[in-house]
Amino acid sequence: MDSNKPFSKVSVILFLVIFCDKVCSYDTSRVKKHGDNAHEKFYDINSLLDSWQEACQSESGGIVSVPDGTFQLDPIEFEGPCKNQVTFQLDGTLQAPTGIINGDDWIKFHNIDGLIIQGSGTLDGQGASAWQDKCPSCPPLTTSLTLSSVTNAQVTGITSLNSKGYHIKVNKGGGTTIEHVTITAPEDSPNTDGIHTSEANNINILNSDIGTGDDCISIGEGTQNINITGINCGPGHGISIGSIGKNADDGSVSGVHVMSCTMTSTENGVRIKTWTSDCSATVSDVTFHDITIDQASNPIIIDQQYCGGSHECGEDPSHVQVSDVKFINVHGISKSEVAINLQCSSTMPCQGIELDTIDLSLDGGEQTTASCSNVNATYDGSQNPPPCSNSLYHRHL
Ligand SMILES: *[C@@H]1O[C@H](CO)[C@@H](O)[C@H](O)[C@H]1NC(C)=O
Ligand SMILES: *[C@@H]1O[C@H](CO)[C@@H](O)[C@H](O)[C@H]1NC(C)=O
């Protein structure tokens, strides 16, 4: 990729929209419900793919542009490699088909080096029509925006609304910056994680507002070197590492730096969760720094007895080694008395857990407590709640 060349030389603006009467077999029932039929438009997938091809094959870089307006779009995959950087300019709203749809991804970018996704537009996953039909134990529904084997990507400005499953997924690749995005889904929507990463490295997630029915950000297996800064999270399940250790080939997680984030009315604040299984992996070099908790049920939690919400966990303790995890300046209001809950593996106790300057109270100012098992912890600075009395190793600096 040559970033010195202006990517705007070839602008492929898509004017080709096909109106409802040409594609009524697509979804007439839905259109009628909307009452604004004259403005309902459908993107013709082939024309969108044609303009992608043109932009992707441009030596000097190209643009694919979605103008103002609301457009229906079937699942689509933008495939590289491309000759230079490609910009996907999203100014309008793209709507996914209603209901549960086949496939893991709605809008997927694959095998691209140098991608910019920007604009003030919205990806509307129309999740409400799908969540009601999801069976609770089934895997997450379709992801709205997937970057798969994409390197050097920037995602800026866009809104992701009501994804069916995850909102944004970064899988493989890296050098990804996601900033100034808004991600919204109701608190009770199933598995609508805001941003999920896996098998990817060198990721920045910055200055964004994320409120969903699951983790605001979930840092999955094989994620290395990720900075998360300036996130307003809530509602949702907080910022989580995991779950790790479900599958034998789960890659390890390291280099996680979460800074200056606020959790408002979340289930968890900052969390690490690993499965009870004999699959081994490691989670290491993790820092949660300057975290404000505004009503979270579990402000600080390590859960190594995770088994996907099912009540009967396996016999095996987790074989994921959690080490070198720092919680520095975590403060605010806990919704439950146990503000710090560190439940580590009996076969692989957590090593090098450091708690530095913690201040978590109940809403009325009452004292919170800490609960630990199999934890090797170090304490520094003031501690509210007081340190666990049963840490394996306990040093107050
Ligand atoms: C994360 O932040 C650290 C410290 O500011 C920096 O050294 C590192 O390069 C950043 N990582 C990424 C992926 O940008
Ligand atoms: C706890 O950590 C200290 C310092 O790293 C180490 O010396 C000690 O062996 C650890 N104890 C246990 C029980 O893991």
C-alpha cells in the first residue's frame, strides 16, 4: 500500500439503486410496514460489487460510496487483495434483511491491506426481528461488520445499530484502528457484543460509545497487543477478555491495555473469563488503568469457572494460565457487595495479579468486599475493598 497517493482519484459513487417494484419478492411484507415506501431502496448487490472491483483494482486507490438515504442490502463480501488502499465511504444507512439470516457475516471485508471505512452513516442490523427467534444456546447470530484477514484498517465515525449478533468482528490480520464509532443495541439483546477480536494483533479501539446486550468489547483467543482507550461502555457486560480455553487451538492473549474507560450500568466492569476445560492457553500482560465504574455488578472479575452460561460446568478446572494482570486506579460505585471477585483455577492459580489504588463503594457509601480463590496478588496504594485475606501470596508494597 502506498499511502502517499491520493485514494480519491477514482471515486466510484453508486447511484444504482433498484426500487422496490423491481425486487418485490425480496421482502414486500416489511416494506409495507414502514409507511415510507417511496424512499425504500435496495442496493443491487452486483452493482455494489462492481464498484468494489473497480475501486479495488485501481492502482491509485479507490472509493466505494454509499450516499445519504436508507438502503436494504443482502449479505455481501468485499474481497481483496486490492492494488492500493480502498475507502468505503458510508454516509447513508444500510439495513440488513429482517429476521434470522444465513451466514456468519452481513458485510464482510476479506483479505485486504489498507482499508478505510468512514462516514456518518449507519449499519442497521435489524436485530429485533431476529433476537426473538434465537434459541438461547445457539451460537451468536450474524455479525454486522466483519474484517477478516484485513491489515491496516481504520474504521471511523460510523454507527452500528442493532446487529443480529456481534456488531463488529476483527478476525485475523491486524494494524486495525477503530475510533469514534457508536454502537447501540438494547440491554436484553442476545450476544450483541460491540467489538470482538480474535487471532489479530496491533489493534486500537479508541474514543467510542458502546452499549449492547453483551460485552462492549470482547477480546477473544489469539488477540495480541490491543489498546482500548476512551470507551464509554453501557449498558452491556463490560470489557472482557475471553472466553478463552473452550477449544484446544485457542491462541493466547497478551498485551492488553485498557485505559480511561467508563462503565455505566454494566453487568461487569473489567473481566477475564476462561472455560473449565483441559485446553491450555495463557492470558498475560494485561493492564486496566483509570477505569471509572458507575454502577457495575462485578466491577473487577476474573472468572475461571466459565462455561458459557450453562449451569453444569465440566469437572476439569480451567487450564488457562492468567498472569501479570494489573488493575490500577479503578474507582466508582459497585452494584454488588463483592466488588472484586477473583476466582482463579485450582490447577493454575493466577500469578502476578496487582491491585493498585482501588476505590469501589456501594451506592450509599457502604463498604464492599473482595473474594479470591487461587490468586497470587500484590497490592499497592489504597485499597477499598480491603485485600482478600486468603491470597496465596500477599504483599502490600
Ligand atoms: C498501545 O499503546 C502503547 C503505549 O502507548 C504503545 O506503545 C503501543 O504501540 C500501542 N499499541 C498499538 C497497537 O498501537
Ligand atoms: C506467588 O508469587 C511469588 C512472586 O512471583 C512467587 O515467588 C510465589 O512462588 C508465588 N506463589 C504461589 C503459591 O504461586
